[in-house]
Amino acid sequence: MKIIHHVIKMKTAATLDFIDITEKIQQKIKKTGIKNGVINIQSLHTTMAIIINEAEPLLISDMKTLLEKMAPRTFKYMHDNFEIRTVNMCDGECKNGHSHAKAIHLPTSAFLNIIKNNLQLGRWQRVFAVELDRSRAREISLQIIGK
Amino acid sequence: MKIIHHVIKMKTAATLDFIDITEKIQQKIKKTGIKNGVINIQSLHTTMAIIINEAEPLLISDMKTLLEKMAPRTFKYMHDNFEIRTVNMCDGECKNGHSHAKAIHLPTSAFLNIIKNNLQLGRWQRVFAVELDRSRAREISLQIIGK
Amino acid sequence: MKIIHHVIKMKTAATLDFIDITEKIQQKIKKTGIKNGVINIQSLHTTMAIIINEAEPLLISDMKTLLEKMAPRTFKYMHDNFEIRTVNMCDGECKNGHSHAKAIHLPTSAFLNIIKNNLQLGRWQRVFAVELDRSRAREISLQIIGK
């Protein structure tokens, strides 16, 4: 039984950028030579989600619309009230209450099976890293376990 | 340490069919003889979710109401606009934008502990496969790891 | 490869109590001596969620507001209609339809990587157990796998 760790790095373009990371994950699994096992795909950011859905551009537009409706940028979040907030303030802190609000309803990680040295996915399933904040440098941590 | 793979097949009845798969999973775990480990229960479909909740019929009605309210069938999804959509169109493609919209807020997989050769669940916890599309043939992939 | 099981017990204070369990999990990982692996953090309750987000008090207020808006306590849930409900009724059953309704959109478990005998988390990521019901005695099950 082997455990292999890897990090995928990327630069996102904008809020609600959907980045299809399926191929990158698949390549990593191939390299490990692990035939049968599991993989954990973990976002290392509170405002980046990992979702499994279909890579159809109009559907991605729909998902953006729904996420924006659920946690609108125009809503007044207390997290963005820098007059009263004292915790976790950094230099150049940006208002991203909406990003965290979107995040609570989306998964931080995806755990998928590896069968015959392949990431097991259904016909339409693809793995996306979803940027909930603005354009950022991001890291996705992979942990691959199996034999 | 063993890794055992299994697929549960089923035919769902209708949109928002909640199928309690707890016993089927439990039987599989018993057969493996694995005493201590984990199981990943993964839907192989973009419009089928895996949720953990209570098997109380009125509660299931409530959940259907809420999912329908969150991503209504009557909403105009771009994914359903077959005049302009060019990607992933199959023969007899049906309008299921609402199914994908429901899916983004629900988990694709559940990862649970195995203790003493039993699926570990709290008193009221049951595992459901939830059909978000219409009646379909479906597959749930199980990966059981442990010793 | 080792598999180590542990249960975190707690008493929650009120509905939507956010309990930061990151340190407790970290201590458990340290004790196991496991250098490289994964951990599954599983709520054993249908009305307690496990979420990963930032420990900023105003943000937690925002999340409470959003969860309450999504599945309001004032909504009439059929699960709470004790005149017609016959299933899973216990002594002193309380109306908690809103708790289950909040639960369907939140994860029951979190699966995270262990790197160099540490729980791997991004800079702002913290693990919370979130009480969706009233003040209760609660259990979180940990399964730690690795070597």
C-alpha cells in the first residue's frame, strides 16, 4: 500500500472561474502506477471549492447564476465590515464575504476511486476547482492511496 | 490492508426518488470481512447525489420541497437551450438543467468509517442515493479499504 | 499502514453553535505518530454538519444568517407535524425540521490529508462541527489511516 502526495498549482482568472482539473489528476494517477485505490482532492483555500459536474459551457453559466443568486455579491456581509472587524485582517484585505458565503454550500474536497490505474468517473463527471474569490494563486492538494 | 471494489446498480423511479442504500452497503461490508477501515460511496452520475439523513417519510417530503425551491424545474436554464447548445448533446437529450442545479449543492459521494465490520452511522443516519434527473439506470461505486 | 479510530465528544450550546475542533483533531494525529495519510472526520448526527471555513467571528455570523435564510425555523416542515407523523418519534421529540433542512446542504464529513504528522490545512482553513439542532451531547468519529 502506497501513499503519494502531490500539489496542483494554478492561477485563477476571476470570480467563479471553473477550472477543469480532471486531466491533471489523471496524469498524476498514471505516474504513481497505483492500480486500485482512492484519491483525496483537497482545496487548500476557504474560498475555493472542488465540485464534480458536467463540462458543458452553458451549464457552467447556469451554475454561476445560481451561486451568485444564493450568496450575492451585493449582500451586506459582516465579514466585510472593516470598521468593526478585528480578526484575520491582512494587508490589502479585500471584501470577500460573498466568497465565503458561496463556499459554505460547496464541498472543499472530493474523494474518488481509482480503478485499473484510472480516476473513476461516470460518463459526464469532471472535476472542477471553482474560484469563489477574485483572481488568485491557488493550490490543490492530492493524496493518492492504494496499491 | 485490503481494497475491495463493488458497484451497486439500480433503476430509479422518478425525479427526487430517495433510495435508501444503507442495507446494501452494510451487506457488502460484511462480505469483505474488513473489521476496521473506511468506505467511499461514489455516485457515477452528475445528476445523482449521495446524502446522509434520516429515513422519515415526511422529512423526505420536506427535502424534496426544499430542493425544488432551491433549483426549480420552471427556471430557464441555459443548459436546456438546445437552439444554442453544442456540447455534450446526445440522442434524445432531455432538459435537465434543474437536475444539475440541484446537484451543485449536494454531495456526489459519502465517505464513512467501518468499525467492527459495520458501517458506522449515528442513530438516525441513513445513506440515500437521490435521483435528481428522471427515472434512470444508475450505478453507485463502492471502494472499501481496511483490514 | 495503520488505521486508528477515535471519538471526540462535546456538548453544544445552542442552534448554529460553530465549534472549532481543529486543535482536538491535530492532537489526535500527533498521538498516532502517523506521518503520511488521511483522516475522515464524520459527524454521527443527522443534524450536525462538518464544515471547513475561516474562524472569523463576523463571518460566522454571516454563515448563521445565510443558513437561517436558506432553511428558516419559521417554515412549516411536515417532519414537525406530530399529528400525522408516525415514524422515528421518540419521547420528548422536538420540532427540528429546520435542522434537517439546513443539513441537506452541508457536509456530514470532511476528509483531509495528513502530511508530516500534521493535519494539512490552508492558511485560513479551520474545521468546525456545526450544531443545527438545539443544545445536545454530540460525537464526532475520526478514522486516521496512514503510515
